[in-house]
Amino acid sequence: MATRGPQLADVSPTVAADHLRQALAREGIAADVHDGYGLALVSVWVGLVVWSDGLRYWWRVGWNGEHARPVYAWHPSTDPARAGRRVALRYADLRASHPLSEAITGAYPWV
């Protein structure tokens, strides 16, 4: 019988996503967690959604024009604090290039 090699801790996708949400909160970034179909999503900003399968996080960081496909970054779910810092850097880039619309800032002045 074959044995499994070393495995990352088995964590549910929702638990892993919530750990990332908490890490983002420590960075001052509000996010929402949604789950279903064996994955969890952390909704961070326009164009920034982080997926988790419980083992890793991954998010879109760009576009490869030559191959006409998105480029993704990933990080193991065993280190949500570092993943949170990396996602926070992407958040800062996106926030600078895609600020909130005036309709939202007028309706929600605390944002």
C-alpha cells in the first residue's frame, strides 16, 4: 500500500480563508469570506479575490498577453500572516489604480 508523503495540515477552505481575513484585518484591510463547492473566497477589493482550497491561497496578479491568460500568485495556507502581507501589497496597487467611485464615497463617507 502506498503511503502519503508529508502533507500540509488539513484545514477546511473556510477556516483557511478566515485566517487570511483576520491577517488582512491586522493590515487594516476589511474583507469578506464566502464559501461553497469545496473552495472559499476572500473578497478584498475590485479585481482582488483570493481563493483557498484549505492548502493554499491564490489570487490574480496580472495578465500574460503572449498566452492570453491571467497570472496568479499563490501562498501556502500554513502562513496566513505572510500571505496577508502579500495580498495587502496587491491591494495597495489596485486601490491606487482603481479608487472608489464618487457614488460609493458619497453614500458611505466612512470608507
